[in-house]
Amino acid sequence: MIVQDVITHLEALAPLAYAEEFDNVGLLVGHKTTKVTGVLVTLDTLETVVDEAIENQCNLIVSFHPIIFKGLKKITGNTYVERVLIKAIEHKIAIYAIHTALDNAFEGSNAGLCDLLGLKNKAILIPQVGTIKQLTTYVPEQHADAVRTALFESSAGSIGNYTDCSFNSVGTGTFKGNEHSNPVMGAKHVLQKVSETKITVSFAKHLENDILKTLFSSHPYEEVAYEIIALENKNQHIGMGMVGQLEQPMDETSFIDFIKTRLNCTLIRHSEFLETPIQKVAVLGGSGSFAIEAAKAAGADAFITADLKYHDFFSAENSLLLADVGHYESEQHIKNILVAHLKKKITNFAVLLSKTNTNPVKYK
């Protein structure tokens, strides 16, 4: 197994196409073709984590947070980031980061947070836009079924709980080949009129290369006419945060105690109690102040996130309970998601959960 094999499994769970633009995800250190001796999964890549990888003979670290986030002008060992990179390179250890690609995945970071809290009927809190694309192509009528089927087999035409979705209309296509052409129908320099089927299908944007390869290989024409556009539809399976429901409503004090138990928190910063029951809960692991209004719009009774500032708590505006559980505390489960996914895909290979607690925040 090589590094790329592991990456393929990770990106099946969380395609990098859905990571936020500001983020730095993917293979940050090392070569995709390196043979893997073992995989160590961590929330953060620190020097102690690299030491743990060395000790366990793991030459690939899968990290949630990227160790390289801003541009580096030098690597001299003056900062913890530089020291991590030097040690990893010296010991030929590759580092892969998944971060907001996993945050935006339907079965990713926030789904795991919902599961820890026992939330049912999960839905994306802030669906992404521009992640659904539409392909239109024109196929000789007698070849339409074959091309359409091939596109469906490449996962085009999937909408929510439905597959094999397309729109088809029949019309007349015209073309005239020049001296360099090799037309499937008719002859060079002669105008052809062909009964064609216009096929339109939608697809997830990370599949574009595969969809086009399928189109070109299944289409009978030498030159394939097609258009791809990005749709502004919200993607209900890709986006930041989630909202779900507790099986039974709780009073606010019980709810805070419940969060402490489930997330192993020593303390929680929260907005003023409203003396209303909590049942519909929005979550967003990590820094989530930007999603407060979305939680309100979703009708959430409470919003669990981290890194709220003083003035963010005013944004509750007596409409929901804000609970800041801590950045690490809201993301500590992510290692388990990644390990479980890789172990399911790689059954006979060493995939280890890092034992290093990388939380930089201490409480007294």
C-alpha cells in the first residue's frame, strides 16, 4: 500500500473539493508513491505526535488540522511548525490534513458530534452552494441509452434519495467535418443532419473528471459536444454544521450537564438561560460563531460550538442557548471517525489512534 491508496480512502469520505477556500488540506509533506508502513491518526501534528509515529513505525500521519496553514518563508526550527516539518522530513514521514473537507462531509466531523449527543434526524446547518453541477450532451438517438447508462454508473444523475435521474429531449443535430475530421456518420465536407437526444444530468462537483472520462469513452462521436454549468442549488449533503433533535427535551441545566458528560468537558461557557426546554440542537465543531444566525434560522433551541467571543454571546438575543464547549472538546472525536473509516477500508493494515493529547488549553 502506498500513500495515495490511503488518500483515496480518506477522500471517499471527505472529498477535498468541498474544503473551504481558506484551508490547506491534502498531502502537506511527503510523496504519494511512498510505501506505507503504518498510519497514525491525530487531531494535530505536534513534535510529540511525530515522535509517536516514529516509535510505532508509522510513516504517514493523518491529521485533522493542517500543520502548514500560512505561508512559510524559511524552515529553521524556530517555531513548533518548523520543528515538526524538519522532524517529519528527516524521518521520511508524510503528513496529510483533512480539516474542513471533513467538516463539510455529511458523515464527517459534525455528524460525529451529533452521534455523541444522540441527536436524531440530522441535517446540514449551512448547505454549500455551487457544489452541484449539470452536464448536457447531445448523442445520436440510437446511442443515447448506452451513454446515459454509462453516466449513471459513474454516479451522475443522483438527486437525494433518487438515482438514474435525467432529462431527455429529441431534436436535430447538424455538423460538417473538415479535411482533418473522421466523422462517425456521413463524410467530410458534407453537412449532416442527425436525430439526436439531448441528455441532461446533475452530478457532485468532485466527480467531474470521472464523469467527463465516462462521457468521452461512451460517446460515439469523434468530437463530443457538451456543456457543464455550476448550479446555485444548496447541497443538502455538503456543508458546515448540523442540526438534529434529542429524543426527549431537557431543561437547560440538565442539558449543560449532559453536554459535559458526553463531551468530557470540565466547564462550558454559555449564554443566559431562557427557561425553555431544549430539544432541537445545532452543532458546529471548532470556531463556529459565524453560524449563530443559521442556528437561529433553523429553529434550534441550543447551539453547541467553540471559540465564542464576548460579544458573540449577545447574539443569542433571547432566542436560543449558546454553549461554548471548547475547540478541542468539540473536535476530539474526529480521530475516532477517521480511524474507524480507515480500518473498515484497510482491514489488514496498521491504523493507529494517536494517544497524544494535543489540547493546548488547560483548566484549573
